[in-house]
Amino acid sequence: MGWHGVFRRWVLARHYRLAREALVPHFFDALTAYALELARLGLPHAKEAVAALRELRTLPLPSFTGEVEDVFFSIQAQLAEHWGEEVAGAVRRGLSRNDLDLTVFRAYLRDRTLALLGDLLRLRRAVLRLAARVEGVVVVLYTHHRPAQPSTLDHYLLGVESLLSRDTERLFRALSNVNRSPLGASALAGCPYPVDRRRLAALLGFEGPVENTLDAVASGDYALELAAALQTLGASLSRLLTDLLFWAGRGAFLVGEGLSQGSSLMPQKQNPVVLEHARIYAGRLMGSLEALAFLNHNTPFTDLNDHSTGVLEPLAAALEAGEAALELTRAALEEGAFVQKALMEELSPEVLASEAVDLLVRKGIPLPEAYRRVRGALPGLRPELLGVDREELLSWVSLPAFLARREVLGGVGPKARAQALSRAKRRLKEDQKALAGLRARVRLARRWLQHLQPEEGQEGAEEKGQVEGKERQK
């Protein structure tokens, strides 16, 4: 009996296409690791299955025809056709599509998240380089959509980088839960053969296995956590992009020529469209969590499809949106230019009124009275209404004096900004080192999966661990 046309279109063909385009290498990795483990246990034909899988992965996988329902069975059909039923059957001993699929999905999401983290670290590096380049450039910042106080552009950018560093932490934490192997959990109760699940995880570059075998195939929280981290990143990027668009609208931030578009009607206009498109992608990140939450809501703990195949497409789309938002934002910052005069356009005595209040308080005037005097002296902070010497007032509310009084931790004072930049660079370097270690683990695992011989057994896995340690130290 053939598949119903509707089922073929909306389920089988769609899932097969996604798997063929994105998941095939991970299927071969997981199947090869499992065959290596069965070979270590001495199961017949497992060694031949390892060799067959390594050869088959170099060949293109056929497109969906409806003869088999998914990529796993397509691989199985080719193994059976070219290497025989016994070799094809060997790798299936104790293996379920439940633990295989979830292992593949997690490996795919891990690799995509590592790529996203690389983009995020590059954006942070660009922000810090820009902060060093615009050190001391004064900008009037807003609260409640009104000019509030002067600051410096590097102080603003250091604040943005600090926010992005926490987004990095959240993604690392989410990745740590994604980066766990379900392989060996079988359908849900565990593999009937004494496979070493920790070794399977190591062979695939995972940090370790998901311990409980039902949890390994039934839980969807790893996807929810990743989506939540992506959603928060989207909010962070959107806030930065909103500010950049505000400055661009006032001529205080000029987008690079290759990132802007002219008007179809008005020849005088050059539109900062890169910022708008980056914000669109950031907005897509904001909606990623809701879809995954619904897929996990009200599903029995033993149901799989809702939070396995169901979450893969929205998560993949969210990761793609994240990469786009990060790259477009970085390009805008690297190719753009701030205009100092426009940034200071609203610099006036009014934005330094709080300094006049402080001056009066230091002279012994009660705070409520000082506040009333300054309100009465506006606009212009007229010294005769404040009861202070004009020269003293001008000296106190000058920009250098304003900055010099703010040498607190994280403040806008020159020394505080220099120290913050130094700390941010160290923090970024540590995150880059952590990312390099994770990438090295995955890269070495792939190398070993393609070349490790079955008879090397546990000694080979131990040697792999030593090589990984040396690689991470470099």
C-alpha cells in the first residue's frame, strides 16, 4: 500500500528534504559511532558496517521517491543493496529511530549554535574595536525619549557589549544542554546490548550522554532553552538597532554605501535599510520561543514527534535569523560612521541640570531647595538665580568635570571606561577560547569517526580524549 498523497507532501517529503539537505552527515556520524561500539562488543558484521557507512557517506543520497519514508531507511536500503542484509541489519541492533533522530537533531543544532556563537563573538569584537576608535566622543543619551545626560560613545558601546556578553553566556548554557547524546537510549527503555553510552557521546563530540533513557528521547526542554536564549538575543539586538536607526534618522550615524538604498522617488534620500533588515531578523528571533512552547505543551512525556521533528524547522529558522541579524549588525557598525556634531546636537545646560543641583547641595543647600532653584533657573542655568558664581558654575558643569566625577566602576569617567574596555577584551578572549575548545571537540570527533578502526576499541577512545585535551590547550 502506497503513502497517501497528502501525507507524502506535508510530512514524508518535507522531512526527507530537510534531512537530506541538512542532516545526512550527522546521520552517518551517529550510525558510524554506533557501529563502532557494536564492533567493540564483538557483534557480527559490525566492522563491515563501519566500513560500508564510511564509503556510503561519500556518495549522494537519493531524493525522496516514496519507496522509503525517511533518510535512515534510505541509508539502510543502500547498505542492504550494496553490502547485504546482514551488514545493513548489524547497525540496527538495539537502535531505534527515537534515539538516532534525537542524536542527529542535537548534533545539528549544536553545530548551528556553534556557528551562531562565532557570529556573536565577531559582533562583540567589532563593538569593542569601535569603542576604542570613538573613545571620548560625546553623545547625549535619552531616557523616556527625551535628552537626559551626556555620555560618551565608547561608554554606550561598552554597555551594549556587556549585554551581548550575557547573551553569549545564555547561549553557552543552552548549548551545554543541547550538547548531550541520546544515543543508546533505544526506543525509551535503553539498548538491549551493553553499549557504553559515555563512549558513544565522546565519539560524537558531545559533552556526555543524557542519563535517563526516557528523558533522552522524550524531553524537549533543550530546544525550549535554546529558543529562549535566541529570543533574548533578539531583544538585545533590536534595542541596539533601534538606537542606530534613531541616530541614522538624525544624521548622527551614516550607514555604509554598500548597505543603504536610495529612494525610488526622492533622489536626495539614502535609506539605512541594513538596520531595518537586521531588525526584521531580530524580530523573528523574538517569536521563536512561542512556537516551541506550544509544541511541548500538553504532550505526553512519551510522545516524540511534537518536540523532535516538530521543533527542528522553527529552531533552524531561528538560528538562521540569528546569524543574519548578527552579521548585518556587525557590517553596519564596521562600515558605518558616527557624526560627532550630530551626536552632541542636543547638548545644552539643561542636560547638565543635575550637576547644578549637586553643586548647590555640596554648598549646604538642602536637596529639595536646590532642585527648586535649578528648575527656576532654566532654561540656561542662569547663575544669578542659582546664587552661585558664574565661573564656578561653568567649571562645575563642564563636560570634562562631568566625566571626571564619574570614575565609579562601569562609569563614564575616562579611567573607568579604559578599565571596562580592558575587562571586556579579557571576557571576549575567554569566550573565544571556550568556543574554540567546543569546536575542537566536534572537529576531532568527526576526524576519528571517519578514520578510527573498529579494532582500536577503548584504547582508541582514550587516546582520542588525550588528543582533545591537547587540542583545547592550543
